[in-house]
Amino acid sequence: MSKKIPNLSPLSAREGVLLTYAQIQQHKRAKNILNEAYRNAKKIIRQAEEDAEKIQKQAYMDGYQQGVMSAIKHIVGYMNNTKNLMHQLNLDLEDHARQIFSTALDHPDILIVLLDEWLNTLPSQNEGSQSVLHLIFPEKSKIEKKTCGFITFFE
């Protein structure tokens, strides 16, 4: 036997609207499905927003870390370049000073004059005592082998 008993009486509309129980139940199910879909959509959107926020924070941290690493590389490069430049400038300064002193001391009498001035600044021990200062010059020096004041050159 059928569990549904057909209603043989004609349906009458109230106020111009006729809704059956099945239609109302179907409408409720549809409304429940829509409500559940809205809840699921809200949950998905909330989860997507949380994921997006996490991704944004991670991207910010990654970008910050990359920026710091890039800055460190630039600073190390700058320091290395500065160190290399200072080394090169020191070498250039040494060469320039060597050239200046070489030019200044190229005159044969300059060493004798400097030595004479230095010896004159020394306090004399006894006027009667004669101290001997031995200087050794390279053979290729341009100093003339002569007696100059208190310096006597020996061969």
C-alpha cells in the first residue's frame, strides 16, 4: 500500500496563493541549502583572507630579509673597495714620497750638509777629545770623495 493518501478534494487557493506542503518543504530545503552555501562561502572567504594575510606577512619578512642581505652585500663591497683604494693610495703615496726624496737627495752635498747640521746640534763632550764617526756609503753614491770639514773619506 501506498503511504501517501491522495487528496481527492480540489485544492483551493487562499487569497490567490496556492502552496502545497511539498512546495513549502522544497522551498525550505532550498533555503537551507542556500544558507549552508552562504555559511560555507563565508568560511572559505575568511580562510582565504587569513591565508592572504599570512602570505603577505611572510612575503614582507622575506622581502625584508632580502633587503637586509642586499644591504649587507653592498656594505661589504663598499668596505672592500675602500680598503683596496686605501691600499692603492698608500702605494701611490710611497712611490711619490720615494720620488720626492730621491730628487731632493740626488744632490751630492745634501747628505754632508745634513750630517754637519746634525753634528752641530750634539753637545760637545770635551773640546780636546776627538770622536770618530764612521759612515759607509755605497760605491755608486754621487758623493765626491773629498775632505769636507770634519768628514774624511777613506778608500
